[in-house]
Amino acid sequence: MGQGLGRGPTQEVVERDVATEKRRFMARDSFSYPMFQAGPRICLGKEMSFLQMKRVVAEVLKRFKVVPAGEEGEWEGAGVACLPNRKNE
């Protein structure tokens, strides 16, 4: 009989994907933010508070010039912010 329609993945690809899958679906520690607790009685406002924190940071960065305290020079930290666009603007 002939072979199937395509070739299967190499062993290296399979091993890499298995290692990636283990990290991708690891559960985040429920007690990372102790103010929200964990378990069956988790804080219902947790997601809303995270959204509010992001909005506060965005507003502060928009309205003020934020500079590092201490020595002057280039800041080596970098970050990316993903903010939703306002429909009114």
C-alpha cells in the first residue's frame, strides 16, 4: 500500500510541541493577588478591578510626564500597553 497524504512531523518537532504545551496551559497561582483570595469564594469584582487599574495607569501616562526617580539617563525598561480605543474620540 502507498503512504498517507502527507508526512508526519519529525521527532524534534513533536518533542518541542509537547514542551510548549506543558507551559502554555499551566495554571496561574490563585494566590498571586492575595486581596482577591482564591477558591470557590473568589472576589466577583476581580476582573473589573484589573480593568480599572489599567485605565488609571493609562490616564496617568496620558496626562503627566512620568520620569524615573534618581539618576538621570536612559531607562532600559521597555513595555507595551494595549488599550481599547474610545468610540467618542
